[in-house]
Amino acid sequence: MPALVTRLIRSRVLALPFGAGVAAAAVVLWVSFQSGSRAAQPLTASPTAPLVVAASTGPGGVAVVPSGAGAVPVEATTPPSGAVATASPLPQPTEPAPGSTPGPDATTAPTPRNDGTGGPPSDQRRLHLVQVISGSITPKSVVSSQTGLFFVQNMMYLHTVRVYDRDFNVVKTIRDAVDLARFGYPQFPGRVKGAPVEVAFTPDHRTAYVSQYAMFGSGFSHPGSDTCVPGQQIDRGFVYRIDMATLRITGVVQVGSTPKFLAVSPDGRRLLVSNWCSGNVAVINLATFRPIAMVKVGWHPRGLAFDARSNTAYVAVWDLNAIAKIDLRTFSVSYIRNVGANPRHLVMDPSYRYLYASLDGAGKIAKIDVATGKVIARVHTGKEPRSMAIAADGRSLYVVNYSSGTATKVRTRDMTVLQTVATNHHPIGITYDNATHEVWIACYSGTIRIYRDI
């Protein structure tokens, strides 16, 4: 039956008056048969200092480890106003009135899906568009919690995190306005706003952490940018803690300047935050929700990944064309060099044997052998590959190509391109939902496209 469903989707029978009904019936019957319904204190360090191992601590007992600096990147933050990849224009984002209850933003009807178990391996499937979401979003990233929720970060353009469920309904819109004094930062009076950029979840799925690209309000007058340079005065940013049961902000912690990517260690003990305009990585003790180190790695760090034992963190350092390796026991730093031009995002495969890096400047994805630290393969996917996601079985990698307006599926075994699909203008974020085999793609022009890998 899966083969029949696939043939119906890929054939022209859907263009006939009765085609949609035939396909829908086939899918419903197969799904029913297969599985039924689914049910700190400020820290400073010279950005040009040579790499050393921390032998002292900064204010508040936070270790400071300096390293080098580099050139100005070209990664865009402002969502472009250019044409989208589809024939019809996208609706302009509109923010719902305060206190209102947002409804579904989906622009096509949800289709039946399986429960994600069984079936062929991911590299034997094909991506099919099943949904397009628009409305009150300017998505910089989209991330699956793997428990049925999807967090969409809308930066400073809407000052919101929008949460969807697997039926494409809006569960809640979380606004980024907070009273920092209430959370232990009395030097910032009154309510301020953030700019949600990325999210990470704890292994127990109870907590989410959202990085704020910049802060707006009293006490903040030097917001960050993607073109920051060493020596430039830039406000330090924050990370918000969100309770997954209530979807409320329950805490904040100050990190470095222009925090972007963040990740929770596999053991759930630490949160790492890459600070783009500080050239360092904040290490947060999640038991206290306070920094224990600021580790200098080089100018413009972004992507993060961990080894299986949570002893080593990997950091994509844009300007160095390298990946920094942080020993989380000593905070010493070494490097995997000559990875390729402008590494941006990192993904560790489920076996922890291979690390994948998107090379924004080269238009390629690099596959790195973790044991040897060597690049063993590269593949071209498109112009400015940004974020990536990996299938639960580790056999397929999904990449968004920002300037190409496409997403590419790569077979990880031999780094062969299996499929490339058109997206809307400037795809920037991507996530893979293990239970549904769905790939959600955030397009900066104001849409989320959902593909099912079947």
C-alpha cells in the first residue's frame, strides 16, 4: 500500500476530479490498517588574544578562555522582501491583537499521516509537500520538540515564539516581553523585549530554551548585528527558559553578545550558547541556570553539537573555517581545521560517529569522521546552505539552501543528493519530526512548508 499511495501522489491522477478522493481514501485505509489514529555578571575578554587554556576565573567565578578573531560574515538577518518561489504572493504577516487566541494559520487542509513507525528507511523515501503555513510569522527557525509541538522563532520582527501542533494548529503565541528585574536582573527596570532566534529542548522534554538575538528597552542601546566586528560595543543578550507544560517563560539568563544557536547536552546538565558578536560560547549549568564558563573560540561562532558522553562540544566558527572542540571538563579548546568556507550549522548523527557541517560560503555539506577529525566527504547542495536536520535512522540529511530557494535531501552513507525541492523565498530553518517523518522548513519570507517523507 505505501507504494500505491506514493504512485498516486507522484502521478497525475491527483489532477483529475476524483483523484484527490482516491488518494485520500488510500492513505486513510493504509494508515488505519497499519497503526490506527495517533492519538551572571558581565564578562570581557580581548577578541584578538591568542588561544589559551583558562587558568583564572572572571567575575562571579565564571571561567574565561580567550581565542582568536576573524573577518566580517555575510549571513543576513533581516528577512528579504524579494519575490517568493511560488506563483502567488504570500500574505503579509499580521500580529494578533494582545490577549486574542490565535487560530490555525494553515493554508491547506491537513492530510492523514502514519505514526512514523515501520516502513522503508529514510533514504528510500521521497519528500512530498503536504502543507503550507502562513500568517503571523517571520520564521528564523523551526524546531520539533519530538513530543508533538513545533516552536517557530520570529525574531525582532514580531517579538514572538509561535507554537504549533502536529495538526498544524497554533497552540500558543509566546511573546518575548519580560520583566528582567523579576528574574534577578534589577539593573534593567521595566519590561523589555527580545528577539527569539533559536530553541533547544532538554532530553526529558520538560523545558525549552530560546536565545534572544538582541534586547530592546531600558538599558539596551547597542543591539547586535550579523556584521559585528571585534571591539564594537554590543549589548549582551539573554536566553529565556520556557516550561513545556504551561508554555510560559519561567526564567532568564544573561549570556554574550548576539546569542544565536544553543543546544542542551545529551546528559541534560548543560546548555551551550554560541555568542556571535562575542566570539565565545556560554556554558550554562542547568541546575542553577547560571553561566559557569565563557569559552573563547573565535569570531562568529554558531552551530553546536555534542559527543555521546557530553564531554566534548563542537562549535562551528564561521571566520576560522574550522570547528572548535571544547573539552567540557577543562574548557580547553582544539580545532578541526580546513573544514570549508564559513561553517554555519552542525548536526551529529545518531551513532555519534559522524558530524555534518553546512558550509555557507562553499555551498556544500561536509561529513567529518569524529574519531579522526578528518573531513571524509563533501557534497554541493545549493547556494548558502544554512540549517540542517537528520532523519531518526541517520540515513538522510535535510538541508535548506538560502539563496537557491531550495531544500536538499542527502544520503549520508555516500553523501549523494537524493532530491531537491523548491521552497518559498529564503529558506532558513529546518527540522525533522521523528514520529511523522515530516520535514518543516521555515522561510524568512513568511511561510513554513511541511513535507512528508514517504
